[in-house]
Amino acid sequence: MSTARVLPAFRPAGAPGVPECFIANARPGQQALVAVHGISRNAAEIAMRFAAHPAFARVTVIAPLFDRKAFGRYQQLAVRDSAQTPSDSGLIALLEALAAEGVVLPGPVRLFGFSGGAQMAHRFAMFHPERVARLCISSAGWYCLPRSDLAWPYGLGEGAGRPAVGPGFLDIATTVLVGSRDTRIDSSVRQDPVVVEHQGHNRLRRARNFVRAMNQFAQAQGHPGRARLVTMPGVSHEFAQCVEEGNLIDIAAQALL
């Protein structure tokens, strides 16, 4: 459990197409955790929660802030117009800037995402597996399934603006968290007919179906299935509740470190 309050430092964007971020526990030579917020954009809280946990005391915690105006539909790595930057390009630019400044080491990072951030994180891992050492995602609203018969962003088929994806992401150890009570269907839970047909109506069912699809796809490609599902008993979709009652950060530490 968290034992001390840690105030993360704010880092401004520095250049167009680079997100602002909050950084905590930064020391030279450490491994890095990137923790991506949901649509509430509570990047500072996420950085603080992770940095205060003893397991992450020697980990540089980076929580990017994907501004709605600059990064569009960051969950889907998508933009609304040419003035915006895809969130995966933004995160890569941020990591390269931090590496050049000596804040993080070059190379793959541990990647976490909550809710909309979980959507962004697993899609980032699919397209940039060489940049992700381990992946832990929690409470995603919906997923990109590893299926070529579904066009992006529902699956990995071409025809919707994103290129085909190689199998490299199947080798990333992936942990999917979801609350056992994360079954409420409201305006924030996408009810697109394609999503409902292939993933189910709520986040709990969608997490189960995603993990099953990942492992089936991996085995069909000759890879061991490396996705696992962890259900947090008694919690729903609030980040603070998942941390305080569902032991989210304890589970994330075991998955990522």
C-alpha cells in the first residue's frame, strides 16, 4: 500500500506534438513506468499514486497529459484534423526527449493505462512493441481485438487508416485488470454494434473476451499466450476505489516489475 504522499513535478510540453507530463521519483539509471490517464485526465493523481507506492520507489514514474485539443482521440491513436498529433507519436516524442535529457534510459518502458488510457496503452503496444517491456491495462472501455477481419480500430484489419500490425506485441507480458462490479452501462461505455457483437456490453465482459482473443490469436501464430486477466473483487470503475479497495497498484507492481 502507499505509505507517503509524493508530489510529482510538472514538465511542460517543450515542443509541438509533445505532451505535457508529470514526473516523480526520477533518478538516473532507473527503469521507467509510463502511466496513462483516462478521459478525466487525472495524470497528476496517477503519477502521485504510483510514485508513493513502495514497489515504485526506485522507478521513474511518467504520466503524460494528452490534451483534448492537441491529441484528439488519444485512446485510439487518432486525430480529428491535421493540427492534432496521434498520441503514440506524442508519447514517442516525449520519451525520446526525456532520454536525451537523461531523465530516462533509452529503450522499452513499463506501460500502464487506466480506462481510456488502457485503450491507448494496448494499442500503443500493438503498433510499437519494441518500446514496451511489460504492459498492464485496467478497466478499458473497449479494445482493439487481434483480428484481421475487423477493421481498425475494432481490429487489426486494414482499411481505416492504420497499417497492418506484426506479431511482436504477442511477446509482451500483458496483464488486464477489471473490477468485478465494472458492469454499469452508461454514456461512457461505448455501445457501438460492432463492439457489442464481438466484445460484449460491459467492461468486465469485454476484458474477458479480449484476454481470450489475445491468447487464442497468439497460439494460432505459434506464440505462447502471454495475456492474463485479473479481476479486482468488489470494485467498479473509479480509479481511487480500484487503488484503495482493489489493490490495483499492488497488482500492477507484480505485473510490471
